[in-house]
Amino acid sequence: MITFILDPSGGTPFYRQIIDQIKFGIASGNLKTGEQLPTVRALAVELKVNLNTIAKAYKELEILSILDTQQGSGTFINANGVVLSEEEKQKKIQDICKQFLTVAYTYGFSKEDVIARLQNDNLNNNLNNK
Amino acid sequence: MITFILDPSGGTPFYRQIIDQIKFGIASGNLKTGEQLPTVRALAVELKVNLNTIAKAYKELEILSILDTQQGSGTFINANGVVLSEEEKQKKIQDICKQFLTVAYTYGFSKEDVIARLQNDNLNNNLNNK
DNA sequence: ATATTTGTACTATATAATTAATACAACATA
DNA sequence: TATGTTGTATTAATTATATAGTACAAATAT
């Protein structure tokens, strides 16, 4: 489980902050496959927002196949992650790499810079395919 | 020079589509340092939008030091790119790498997957620091 | 069965983002 | 200097986003 925190300043919408925290919780290994998230009501009360704000975050992650929701029982970390065809996977990885490099260039980093940074980044060493 | 195209569907605002096309134009080598972009009016007519829409795109890129505008003469690709302090650079590269890996994970890619993809991607081999 | 728990749907509202119409100001050049 | 070119500023209207209030529906548990 992770602890959710909302920052009212900064302009990032509440529901997006929740999405980001769940995504990074998974990526960093603090949220495990099959684990149940707080109910929309529980988290809404805890964070002092409307339950629809939580539901919206969960919904977006469900569309991405990151979460698995069952009305009546709750919301869980999905076992499988996103399922794409090989062709879709190739297109997707190409897209995100291209976009990433474009952003990196904008800030003056070379491809070699970011690859080096990725390789010795110890914050994300829980990442893998399964 | 590059050819601009606007997609009215998809939800991406016009000015952002222009920003992205210029950024990637630079990253891919199709826009060279010092090159002049179309005037806000010319591009506005060509793309059938208001000149402020083009101006907004150029403005954001000027704030990022990607473009260089002179009233009366035109808008040009800046020679230097973004200038950040070493500390800001470290924070920035950390941020974009972290975000990139989180997105990659979302689609089931491992760090090794994306590094491999970055290394043999020939679309972006014009990238460098200067 | 029925009551409770869970997510969902619908509606309203305030705010932000986007685009446009049009007038202005700086620069170049004839 | 006068005129045309360039980007800028102001304002308005439309559209999209974010959040909330409240009612509904599905699953679970008693």
C-alpha cells in the first residue's frame, strides 16, 4: 500500500495526482499485483475530495488495464498490465521513445545523456515485463 | 523547412500541434539552427487559423529558448537551446527519465526494452548537446 | 431476501484553456 | 520619413476540464 497525498497548489488536478502516485507506486514496487486499493469513498474522505474525483482516477487506470475494478468488491492492481499486439507494441515503444527524446533535446540532453541516466537510475530497478 | 499539418480531431490544441512539430523538426534535423520559420500571418493563412494561434506556439518556444523572435524581421531557430544550471539539469533529467520509465512500464516495457530501442533508433541520431 | 458495500451515472457549476477579432508597436526598407 | 512587414497586446466568446452533489446499480455478506 502507498500513502496518497494531494497538493492543492501547483495546478496539477487531484485526479491526476492520484493516477501518477498509483503508476509510480507500481513502477517502484510499492504496489503489488492483486493488491486492493482504498475504496473510492474511503480515499475520498481521507483526501477530503468528492468520491467522483477518485473514481475518475481509477477509471482512467482501468481503461489502461492498470487497475481492475469490480462493483461491490473494490479496485485492484491488475495482474497483466496493458495487453497489446506485437505491432501495437512496436508502434507504442517507438512513439514514447520519440517523444521522450524530443523532450530531452528540448532541455539540451543528448540521447547518450539520457541512456546513461536511465542505466544508473536506482529508483526504478523494480521495472520488468511481467 | 518542415510542412505543418493540423489535425482538428484528437483533442490536441492547434498551437500545441505546431509546438510539437517544431520540436521534433529540430530533434530530427529537419529544422536547422538559424533557420527562419514562416511568419505568424503566413502560417495562419496556410493552416486556416488565427495568427494568435501561431504566435502562441512561437511564444512558448521562445520562452523555452528554442526560438528567437524579432518583431519586424521574423522568428528563427535559436542557436543555443535551453540553458539550465547543473543542478536544474540533474533534476530535469531525473524527472523526465522517471516519467518516461513510468509510462514505459504502463505499456509493459522494461527499462532494458526502452534502452535497446533508444540505442538502435535511427530517427533521432541528429541529437546532441550543441 | 435484504441490507451494506462497492463502483457508476447524471447533473450542475466554476474555472481554465483555446481560439478568434482586431488594434497596437517595433523593425526594416524604399 | 513613409510604408509595409513583423510580432504583440487586449478583449471576447466558445469549449473543455475539474470538482462536487446526489441518485443509481451491481456485488457481497448477513
